[in-house]
Amino acid sequence: MRRLAGVALVAGMWIYGCSADSSQLTDDDSSSNGTSAGGAGGDDVFAGVGGSDSTSSGFGGGCASETVDGTGIPLDMYIMLDQSGSMSDSVSGGTKWSAVTDAINGFMALPDSDGVGVGIQYFPLSTGNMMCNPNPFCFSDSECGPVGCGPCFGAVPPNLPGICMGALDDDSCDVNDYATPDVAIAPLPGVAAAITGSMANHSPSGGTPTAPALQGAINHATAQAMANPDHAVIVVLATDGDPTSCSPTDIPGIQGIAASGFNATPSIPTFVIGVGNLQSNLDAIAQSGGSNAAFIVDTTQNVEQQFLDALEAIKGTALGCAYGIPEPTMGNPDFSKVNVEWTPPNGMPEILPYVESPTQCPPGGHGWYYNDVSNPTQILLCPFSCGEVEAASEGGQIRIVLGCETFVP
């Protein structure tokens, strides 16, 4: 599992009158004192909180320096939760469904989750059409009818039949169904009771219409981000199987949906949690969605704890890779004079290059971009840089530098 560990997030504000340009940016040694990143209590959980006494940067003395705390960014996550029939499969201590829903309840109860915005919807949703075998009893999956009507659960042949978990309804392929939350995004802990009640009213049934579910989730997250431009908004796709219904069902098709969301303005990253042995396919979706790799839950181990750990890691990653833009103490912000400096643990500071959009993030290379070039409110790290920050041990540091020409390679 991936975790953000002890990265100090410091915003360095550099007084105007700077003579440096992008050709003068160097990787000279610097030292600073900042506080460790972490969620604050109250109404919002923030990223980008830093120290106030750093005195140097990687600009070689071209700009007089003054440090200020970075602007906090609230985090909102829209959970798209698989409720297909296979989520009723048994695992240690219960079923996949009970373990996953218990983990979500556990995440919402954590004190450091207070302020995180959470909303939820499920897939598949039903069209209400009678498409499956009207006899719900079965001895095998094939007796249930088309894909989405099974699986056959609880059968002990030849005498004890099971039940077709797909019931009688067909899976909805309507993106708008999934773009409408069962519980709208709202801050914890206030929204927790509504989400707990929502999950209690759902149970596993049907197939796995990943394409409309993911597109709907991205659409809803996009609307949330547009209404709240100072928030970091992400999609969390939690599933236990490959797509089985609603076109496209191929992994490249699902990757395209995730990539379109990540590369759009505003950029919506997709984080993926897989319950079961789905590493290759889910990694591909996560990478296309800008989150590097999926979190895989081993169903032979403690599913509830692993899923909870994944949610915690996703929260840390999302908070650690999005930063507010500090206000200068004099004048108005000049977005052509903003830089991001990354100092790895026990390493030298380096100025990360600016790219205009997530589509220009170099594979395996550093970079950052604005959430909206025409009206920036956030600084977002490219996937590789985000992964470096996430993997850092104690002492890693991000600083936001104002006042010198943005470094564009």
C-alpha cells in the first residue's frame, strides 16, 4: 500500500523586484524549517500548510525571500462503489460487501477524516426492466440468465438451491444515473450518517457496468470542482471485477474514460481500489486517471483493514499533490512568476518544470500545472512528482515560490 509520510509542505513567497528569469534558476543548496503536512480538524482538511521562517531557495540569491503559509485546499471524494453480485462472495469475517462497507464506515469515523468531503453512488444501478430468469433459484450461474443476473449464491447441489443475486433487473447503462449521487458530497463527520444509511439500503446484485459508472462519477466530480474551484476533487472507483456490461467493456475503453477526466479542465484524477486479483487491468485504469497505480486488496487477508488503509493512502496522496497558490504580501498574484521547489529527503532542492496541462506531464519525469490556466486556483503535481512526494520519508519538502519567472524547460 502507498502512503504519504512526513512531507513538509512549505510555501515560499518571494518579494517583488526579482531580477531572475527562467534561465537563472539553479539547484543551489537551500535550507528551511517547515511543519509536517497533515489534515487539520474543523470544517475542511487542507493541503499545503507550511512553515514561516524559510530564508532561501534554489534561485541562487536572485530574489529576496519571505515565507508564508500556503493556502489550504479542501479535499472532496466521490466514491463509486461496486455492488455487483460478486461482492457477496465470502471473505474472512463476512463478505466482500460487508468488509468494504465496514471499511468506509471506519474511514469516516477517523478523527483525521473530519473535513474531507465524501459522496457516494453505486454500480450497477437498475433500469427496472425484467431481463433475467424470473425463477430466482439456481444451482449454477448459467441458470440465472444473461450476465448481470448472477452469480448463483449459496447453492449446495444437488439438493439445496441458491439464489440468483442479479434478481430481475437489468443494469443501467445511463451515465446520468451514476452522475447523480445517492448521497451528495458533503464534509465529514456530518455526512457520515447519511452514507452509512445509504450503504445499509444497498446489497450486491447485477453485473459490472464500469464504463457508465466511471463516466458518471467523473461528470459529477467535474461539476463539484467547477462549483468549488478551491477544492481538490477526486473519484474513487472501488470494484471487485472487470467490466461485464455496458459498452465499452474492454480495458482500453475504460482507460480512455479515466484519461479524459484527468486531462480535462478541471482535472479529475481517478483512484482505483481493487478487491481481488485485478492488478494489471486496474493499474492501467489508475495510471490513465493520473494516480499511478491501483490499490489492490488481497481477499485472503483482512479485507476491511486493507480497504481502510487504501482510503487513508488515497486521502494522503490527494492532499499531498494539490496546493493552494499563496497571496503575495504586495500587489496581485502574477501566475507567470510561480515556481515549485521539491527537496527530497537528504537531497538537494530542485525546481520542478511547469507544463500547461496534465497531457504534457512527462512520463517518468517531474512537472506541475495549474488546475485552470485561465483562472488558476491550485497547483497540481504531475503523476511522477506526486509519486515522489508520496513515497518520501521524513524530511521531504515542497515549496511554492512567487516572484521569479516560471521555469519552463
